[in-house]
Amino acid sequence: MSTAEATRRGVPDAAVARLPGYLRALTALAGDDVASVSSEELAAAAGVSSAMLRKDLSYLGSYGVRGVGYDVGRLASEIAAALGLTQDWPVAIVGMGNLGRALADYRGFAERGFRVIALLDHDERVIGEEVAGQRIRPMTDLEALVRDDGLAIGVIATPPAGAQAACDRLVAAGVRSVLNFAAVVLAAPEDVTVRKVDLSTELQILAFHGHRGAVAEAVAP
């Protein structure tokens, strides 16, 4: 089964969420001139069990060779193709506050195949300013960006109060993939994929583990 066929069949969301980790580990191995890697070594580098890794990769039709393992370059290409990273994805960042400006200056987007084509805001006081080499544009440019430039992904970096309106504008313009950094749950049509990045929640989870560790040390004999 080819990678394209596996992608059309559908890979479980949990497996998809782990694919970038595998690709990151493979990229590091390739950078060290490693030609092949065992499932145990790759799983350890990605922070998962070898059984989980083998199951995830089986969805792509990729199986290691006993005694040899996986071809690093080939597997990286297969995962990149399954993730749709063999093409550039035009991205717009909505909300040019501190977070939006930091994201605009993040070089990792381009390195991973995501091309930021527009920085947007509704505030006339910041429209026209230059950030990371781009001029901040008004939200009214959204439709033209989708129609003329193929805008595919909208990144919402607004305050929570303005996130839903930003999402609605993106959806109305034809954007079907949204990455939300605002601390609010967004409502969107079923054909729109919304992923949430909640930094405060992640910090709270870290605080929980830190507190649990401190308690364990306090009660240890």
C-alpha cells in the first residue's frame, strides 16, 4: 500500500499527532549521516514505545527490514508526504499583538514548509506597520489572499475576546484549517479543522507534575 493510499484510507488522529515527532527524529538522524535505524532506536528518539511506532508506521505501509531497520531517508520522505509537507502551505497570522509578532518572526515555519504570506489585524493603528519584513494588512484582504494566493491555514494569535470573530472571518473567506493560540474554544463548521495550542494549560500540567514530584520527595523516608 502506497503512502498516498494510506492517507486516503485515513490514519487515526492519535497516530497523525505522533508523525511529526518521528519526522523530527529522522531529520536529526539524517543530519548525523545515519542511514538506517531500528524501531527501538527511533522510538526512543521520538519518546514512544517501539510497538506504538511500528503500528503508526504500518498505517503508511512502511515496515522495517528485520536486522536492518528503517531506511532513514526513505521513511522521512514517506512521513513528509503523508503530512502533506511536499508542498508549501500558505499561512496567514491574525492578530499582531506580542504573540502574533513573535510568531511572524519564527523561522521554523519556513523550514517546515509553511510560508507566511500575510500578517493581518483589524486595528487601523497597526495596519501598515512592518513586522518581520511584511506589512500588516487589514482583515478585508482575506478573500483575496484565499482566491489569489491560495491561503490555506489561518493562525489566530488574537486576545480570547476576538478569536471567534477572527475564526469566523477566516472560515467565511474559505480557509479550512485553523491553528488557535487564543485561550478559548472556537466554534467552526465540521469541514474546518481547528487545532488549539493552549500554553497556559501546558504550563499547568507541568506545574502538576512538579508539585507531585515535590510532594513525593517531602514524604519520602
